[in-house]
Amino acid sequence: MNDAPRILVVEDEAAIAELIAVNLRHAGYAPALAADSRAAQRAVDEQLPDAILLDWMLPGESGLTLARRWRGHPRTREVPILMLTARAEEADRVSGLDSGADDYIVKPFSPKELLARVRAVLRRRAPHTTGEAVTVGALALDPASHRVAWSGAPVKLGPTEFKLLTYLMRHPERVHSRAQLLDKVWGDHVFIEERTVDVHVKRLRESLRETAGEAGAAAIDTVRGAGYRFNIEALSGR
């Protein structure tokens, strides 16, 4: 089991945590448990997990606070986070995704669904080692090194945003529907809602804006009623 992906389960209800751990072990993963925010932070500090299952409501700091902290730190920025919560409203799902979570699982959930979502985020986390580098204007993306730069300055992206930008840059000036992006970028998206695409596009734009300003953010066009398009003209200055 030394090579098994390590999944940190941050859940304060012992029965739920143990049920998740049992299913993860049976599926070939190595679960580690934390019952509150302090224990979760210690576990992450000691050994970086391959993915985190993070309960929204925790003693001490909330799961949202932890997700934002981990997304803001270079060491933990790319670790996939799946938010676990009983909150089912759309606004709550959006808040969870906006905090930095890669996916959102509403309680109660089936072990089959949970494992499918874990597999999906681990696939998306796999580094891109194939394909040629892409350059459009001042924006350069290198799949081999998993780096994006604007005029030489690094653009910090999470794993899903990197994969999304890779696909858009390789297929510029085409309008891609949310369903098409789910199929091409997320792959096995049976449990993922189309709203998830909007959240990650927003996150991608914000990352581009931080380094490239409005020109970078404008490279991702919203085509009303249709989807999204990578706009070459925004980067060429025309």
C-alpha cells in the first residue's frame, strides 16, 4: 500500500469518517483521518495528500476556511479538494467551489459516487506530460513542465484550470458549450454539473487577470447562450 494514493478525510463525525475510510481502503487508497481543522492542518503539514475529502462544518475553522488557505499556499495549491456537506442549495455549492474546492459532494452520498468522484479528481491532477507547448501572443503554456507564463511572468493555476486553459488554447476561436468542456476537460463527468464549468472559468479568468491584467481575463470569452471561446484577438492587442 506504500504506493497507494493518500486521501486525507477531514470529517468530525466518526461513523461517517470510518465508513469513508473503509470504502477508500477497499478501493486501493490509503486514507488518513482528521476530526477538526487543527488535525487536518497538522496532517497536511506532515505529509501532502494526493486528495482531500473536506467536510464543510468542522470544529474550529470551517472547511471553507481551510480550502481557501490551502488554495492560497504554493505547497497545497494543486491538491484536489472535494467538499463534503449536507448543504444542497446552489448558492452553497457555488460557495464551496469558489472557496477552491474541485468538486462538491452532498450528504448523504453513496460509496460508489464518492469513489467515482475521487477517481475523477485524481485523473485531472495527473501532470500533462504529452503535447507541444502552446503560445498565443504573450501567453505561453508548457504541458511538459505544467507552467503558464505571461511575458515570462508565471501565471499560477490550479490543475483543473491548467487543463481547461490547455484545451481552450489548443482550440482557439471556437465556441465550446459547457457540456463539450465537461467531456473534453473533465472526461468522466457523470456526477459533475455544468455549473462547475462556470466556476472554473471564473477562477481561470481571475488567475490570468492577476498576472496579465484585463487582456488576460478577456482571452476567455463568454458567448451568451452558447458557452466559452478562447479569444486570440484579446491577446494580440487588436
